[in-house]
Amino acid sequence: MHRLFVYGTLREGERLFPYIAAHVSRVERATLAGAELRAPEHAGFPYLFPGAGTVTGDLLTVDEATLRETDRIEGNGFHYDRRRVTVTTDAGAVEAWTYYALRVKPDGLHVIESGDWKRRARPWEAERSLEAGAYTEEEEERAWRAAEAADIEALRAERAERFPDDDFDAEDE
């Protein structure tokens, strides 16, 4: 069995948890020190970065097949990087896996000040309820598309910086 610290859409009650729920044998509240959550404006998901804060999430107990499924969901090795961390639960320190942002820079992303995705402020929709399901499918789709576009632009900028003599955008069209 594996321990997996999740802090965004894979948390219990969030949008992607139903995809793995049947294979989660335990859920505990946990925190990760030395980290921060950031998200593109209107995004339906956060990124985890090293930082000075503390991130609140869920510590899931999952089997090997479910860990591989979360790797697929999170784009391990492309979108996120699965790493070992030490989280704190009511029972004390626990070693676990979690997903850090990969290929995305924190600059320009909104800091989730609370460190808790479920309690995040949404300045662009301040009157909206913070409960799961408060957004329509159309609003969620727009958020995903905006975040995906921001990721693509960040990757293009990184490629251009690392390989200034190559014209990657010409190949993309």
C-alpha cells in the first residue's frame, strides 16, 4: 500500500476524487510544511511548489494500481512530478508521495493564501459558494481551457528561452 498526499482536485469531495474513491482504503487530513499552492486565474486545479507556507490536504492510502492511475491523471513526468515528502497528521509525521508542479513556473500564478484548496479565495467570483459543485460544467470547462492555454504559453516561453535558435512555434502550427 502507498500513502499519497493530495491537495487539490483529488481530495475527498473534489472533482477527480470519484475516479479513485473505490480504491482508497483510508483518508486522513494532513499538512505539508515548506510548500505553497498556486493556480492560474479561473483554474479548476492548483499547482504545488516549494515555499515558506503550509499546505492542507488529504492523505490517501491507495494500492499500486491506484497510484499508477493518479500518475496518469496528474500527468506524472510531464505536468507534475511525483516526489516523496513528509506530511503531518494527527498521529504524527508520515512519509508519502505527492505531486509537485513540473514545467510550470510560479510567477504570475495566484497564491492560495490559506494553503487549502477547499478554502481558496476566488477573487474573480467572490460571491460564489466555496462548496464543491458550485460551478456549472460550462464554467469548469472554461477554467480548464484557460489553465491549459496558460500552461501551453508557459511551455512555449520555456522552450524559447532554453532553445533560442529553434522555431518551435512554426512546427506547432
